[in-house]
Amino acid sequence: MTINRRDLALSTLAVPALAALALTTPALAASADEEAVAKKVEAFRLAQIAADPKALGALCWDDLSYSHSSGKVEDKATFITNATDGKSKFLSIEYKDPTIKVVGPTAIVRFHWMAEQEMTADGKKVPTNLHILMNWQKQGDDWKLLSRAATKL
């Protein structure tokens, strides 16, 4: 086989182009996953405000570990029951400055939670200011909340 300068030049140009493609393809996939997770995070926020047990259940793994800033840890059933029991209602929930990092089939989500809740019994309004860490895991083509932890600010 004879290799001339033109063949060598073409192969030299092709290697960086293929390397660039290989580097950008995972980034595009991560970007699509990040967008999918962002949509799930927003759906979760809206389900919390609506106190919708069906929506919350569909967004969470069966083995969910949900940790509150008080240190109380709930499983999926307990979290959904307590989030939808009607003892309080969210007037607002804001997820400020969210970051999403996808690592394989896992997404690490962090944000500053600012909310106001109204207690049903006495109408008292309670503000909350927290830092939240959520871990989402890909299940087939869907993302589900695996764990959540809150820290008071």
C-alpha cells in the first residue's frame, strides 16, 4: 500500500474532527438528560404546591429516602401521605439557582428552596429557607427521585 502526502494530510485532518465529535456527542446527551431532569424537578415542585399524591408518586422511586431539615427521614409512602394530608398548604415554593449535574444514570440537583406554607388549623404562615440536594436516577427513559436532603439556612 502506498501512502502519499494527500492521504496523510486527509487522515491528519480527520483525527481531530472525529475526536471533536466524540467529545461533543456525550455533552449533547448530557444536555438532553439535564433538560429532562429539569422538567422532572419542575414537575415535582408543582406537585408539591398542588399536594398531588398521584403526581408525587409517579416522580419518586419506590425506595425513596426523603430527608427533612429537621433530620426526619421518610420513605415514599410516608412522604406522600405527609405532603398531601391537608394539615398545611404551600402558598409558594421557589427553587432558586438550581444546578444539575448528570453522572451516568444519576443526576445531582441542588437549589435554594424558598417557600411559604399556611397551616390549616390556625392560618399561620410559615416561611422556609433551605438548601436542597436531590438525587435523581434514570429508570429506562424516565428520571425518578431517589433521595432528597434539606439543610436549614
